[in-house]
Amino acid sequence: MLGTTAPGCTSKAPPPRTAQEGRDEVDFSALPAPDNRAALHDLNLRQRRIVRRAQASCGAIEESALGARGCIISFTDAEVAKREDPRLEAFHFALPPRWRYNTERPHSVAMRVHRYVSGSESASESASE
């Protein structure tokens, strides 16, 4: 998918890194402290706003849900990278993939983002929310 844009995706952003490439390059120490709920809340709002824009931009894709999902992932990763904000990038890639591109995630997922980085809680555990 690297270097391609899903059909109908209007994103003009440069080709994003793959999710794994992005995660491998992220400095997770840029995340705010676990008890800094205001900063985590702000990052959650900013990241969700990017995902909502991706969903709106990619919404014209009717070929398949998979095509739209690929566009949303590509658009979102590119927009996060374009911001050049280490905290936002760390927050984005710390989220489990199930919730990273989903604006309907529970607020508690964002507040526990440190657990996903440290591995003390897996993405499958968060799916039970």
C-alpha cells in the first residue's frame, strides 16, 4: 500500500509509512505522563479530529469497505506525520490498531495509552471495553 492511494481517496499527502514502520520509528517517551489527563485528552481530541477528516475524505469510496479502510489508514497516518508533533505521533501509534482509526473508541482507551506501549495490556484486552 505504500506509495499508493486508494481509489477515490482525495488525500494529497505524501505516501505514509506503513503502520509498523511508523510504530518502529516513534519515540514513545514523548507521550505525556500517565497522570497528565488533560494532555492525553487533548491528544485524543486532536487524533480523533484527524480520523474524522480521513473518514469524510475517504467516504466517497463505495467499491468496498476494505478500500475505504485503506484510505482512512493511509490518510490518517500521513496527516499525523505531517503535523511533525512527536507527542501526537507517539499517542497515535501507541493506540491499539483496533482503536487507532476509530473515532468511536471509549475515552478510557486514550487514558490508558501508556499500558499499550509498555505491553502491560494488550489490544485484545481493550477490545472488551
